[in-house]
Amino acid sequence: MQNVMLQVINALAKFGLDKLERALIFGAVLVVALAFATGTVQMSQVWFAFLFRWLHVLSGVMWIGLLWYFNFVQIPSMPKIPDEQKPAIGKVIAPAALFWFRWAALSTVVTGLILATLNGYVLQALLLGYFKGGQATYIGLGMWLGLIMAYNVWNIIWPNQKKALGLVEATDDEKKAAARTAMLTSRFNTMSSIPMLYFMVAAQNLA
């Protein structure tokens, strides 16, 4: 099995698998081919709702994946990195990660709201199902936690990270304070992601 996989990977490498954009194109071609081959593409309201659910999950994987990368990997590792190497993180890796992080957050919110609208529960969910329990309450709790987290990304984390990373002018004291605010807010979002994911899954499985 390992040899077969390596042969497939090496074959794709000849067509540029080492480039991220090529890997994404290959993935898109593969999903379209498999979707049509298995008959999962249907021009119906149900299928379009499914499509936006898939896009919502795809965006959420990118968003929460990067959130957990920051909190499980980058932030804990920074004190262990020699000072002369830290500029590579601050000037190259962090800005790129934050770009995908904030836009994935927005994409997750937008696709989630479109999905809720297509399925006809957006208002009831935002009203938390009037606290009566069931799917509307569960998905509503997940939605509100996600909205709060996305707000934090765009209005607290990103503005403060711009100061901390030197992307906008700030004094040393302002950079230090901004870095701490961004870190604490990122920790808050990590904390919130746990119940958010619980209620998102509960809405699909416990309602």
C-alpha cells in the first residue's frame, strides 16, 4: 500500500503537486469528478444547502485549525525561539497565517448564515429557539459563539496584531500591550471554540 501511495504521489509531483495552488486544483478536480460519478450533485434546494454546509465546514476547518495552531504551537513556542530567529515568525509566518485566519473566520460566518437561511432556521436560531431546547437552541448557541469569535478576530485580534507585528506604527509599550491583548483574546476564542463545536455537532446529532 505504501508503494502504491508513493507512486501516486510521485506521479502527481510531475504535475506540480509541490505547489499549494496545484494541490488545491487537484483537490477541486477530484471532488467534482467524484461528486458527479457518485451522483451526489443535484440541482435542488437540498443540494445547495448541503453545498454551503460543506463550504461552511471547509472554512471552519481552516479557521479553527489556525486558531489552534496559534495557541497550541506558535504562542507556546515563541519563548523557546532564539531572538535572532523571531523576526522570521513576526514578519513572514504570522502575517500569512493571520491573513488566512481572519478571512476563514469571515467565510465561516457568511457560509453559515447562508446555510441557516437556506434551511429556514436563521431567525429562530439567532433567537436561540426561544430557549426551548432542540436543534434551534443548539445551533443558535453555536452560531452566537461563532459570531462572537469572528467579531474578536476582526475587531480585537487583527488590529492588535498589526501593532504587535509592526504593520502599523506603535510604540514599544503599545506593541507589548497589543500583543498581550491579542494573545488573551485568542485564548478566549480557543476556550469558546470548545462549546461552539459541541453545539454545532449537537444540532446535527442530538436534535
